[in-house]
Amino acid sequence: MKKCVFFKYAAEYRNEENRMKSTVFTGSGVALVTPMHPDLSVNYEKLSELIEFQIQNRTDAIVITGTTGEASTLTDEEHLQVIRHTVECVHGRIPVVAGTGSNNTAHAVELSRRAEELGADALLLVTPYYNKCSQQGLYLHFEAAARAVSLPIILYNVPSRTGVNILPATYQKLSEIPNIVGVKEASGNFSQIAKIMSLCGDRLDVYSGNDDQITSALALGAKGVISVLANVVPEETHEICRSYFDGDNERSDTLQLQYLELIENLFSDVNPIPVKRAMNAMGFAVGECRLPLCAMDPVAEERLLSCLYRYGLIEETKAGSVTVRRPQGALLWRRNH
């Protein structure tokens, strides 16, 4: 499988411990949903459509089999097939970051090895959940995964979902491992993010894990965002980051503020329930979530649909039902293929 030439892997780093680490991506990496058929089997044809839509709308990386991708309800066979399919579909055009985290270290190691064999460009490893290990346990867990592969690893810290928080001192220790190169920080704690950057410097890239805090994270030195919002407005999410990096902070801030209401509605229920509902309303036909995630509360659903309408992402009929208004990139893709 053809690789993007700018990737540098741990096998190289281990020969030069002090070498500057490479950045996996800069900008907006979409935390892509996993589309389902009506029987809740994975819809790989639709997955290909979503990937093409993202690439045509300037997304900077595809992040799959994470929280938004419902990794926790995929079988291992499905999990690996989604990675394989995504790698083949992307074909080296942008980085593919595969979620391979688990609260079982041996399982995380096995998924990580398999994802590397399948051609992923980098890995996303969430903190172990439910068993709530110590900071030393966190270090040993991530160290074991890092030693098992030569791919760059992005850690994923989301205390609200896992019940455990990676502390800055632990980040500092982890950043000394050659192929641990970044973190998706979804703690929402900007004091912690600032401390991480102060302690780790260029040994650990930080990505915002919260769509409502992209510009704030960028101002502290983040490399971008791993985004749920990008599922529905990928080009706009890319532009929030690109404008900042191009020195147009005002435009970046304006876009961030412009999409706050949409972001709030996309998180009005447990992710990815609202974003899948939004994408279905927009005509993407990504299907439902697997249990235990279920349909939105009707009141929250109506607020979400009204919000999509105000943003021009769907159209209402006189009867109040919704019809499709696909973003222009998707329309172009359909015409050209």
C-alpha cells in the first residue's frame, strides 16, 4: 500500500532518541461515523462515499473506529475490516488514523499490530476505561502498545467517558517514548493543556478533542482537531484550522463562533447519536447506532433538525418532514462518479 511520504515511524526514532518527531497531520481530522445497513451490519459502500465526501471537502485526516465510529460495539472482525476498507479507499491521499484502544492491554496491542499490518498510517489509543488504572498503569499500558508497533501513536484522553485522566506529568513521561507523538485532548481543561505543552514541547502534538474549543486549543499551540463536526461540515472545520495557521485569526474565530450552535446540538445526546441523526436528515443514509445507543429524545431531535435547517443543511417541507440538501462537494462527487 502506498504511504504518504512524510510519515516517520518508530523504527527510525529508536535509532535516534533525540530526533524531532513527525506530525501525523495538521488541521481537521474527521472522527468518522461507521455507517450501518437497516439490519445494523456495516455498510461498506456507504463508508466509501463518506470517505470520498471528506477528501473532496478538504478534510486533513480520516480517524476511524473511534468513539464516533462506535468501535465499542464492533466485533474485532468488523473493526479490522473497517480499517482495511478505509485504507484501501483512501489510498494514501490523506493519513488514516485507526482507533485501536481497549481497556485490555493485550487486546489493544493485538488490534494495534493488526491495524499496522492493514496499512493504517497512525493509531489512536484511548485510555483504559471502567477498570480505571493508576497513572503508572496508564504509562505501562501505552508503553506496551507503543513497543508492539512501529506506527506513530496519538493518545486519547476523554475523562468524561473513561473515568480516568492522563495527568501532565504522565504525558511528559509518555512523550519520551519515540512513537508516541500526539494526544487528542478532550478533558476541556485548558490549564492542563497548557501544562502538557509546557512540559512536552515538540515531543507531543496536541489536538483538540472538543469541537467548541478548536480555536482556543490552536491559540495554545495545538496542531488541529479530531472532529465530530467535520462529519457534517468538513470544509468549514478544515477552514477553522487553516485560517488560523494562515494568520487569519479573525476568520478562524468567526467560523468557530458561527458553528457553536450546531456543535451544541451535535452533542445534545451521547455521541454519535446526534451526528448520525443529522447525517441521515442530510441524506447521507448512515443508519442507526447499535445498542445500547438508541434514538434521540423527540424534543432534542426536533431542536437538532431545526438547527440543521437554520444552517441551510436541510430543507423543510410544508408537512414538517425533512428533505435533502447535500453539501455541494457531495453533489459534485455523485456527478463525477
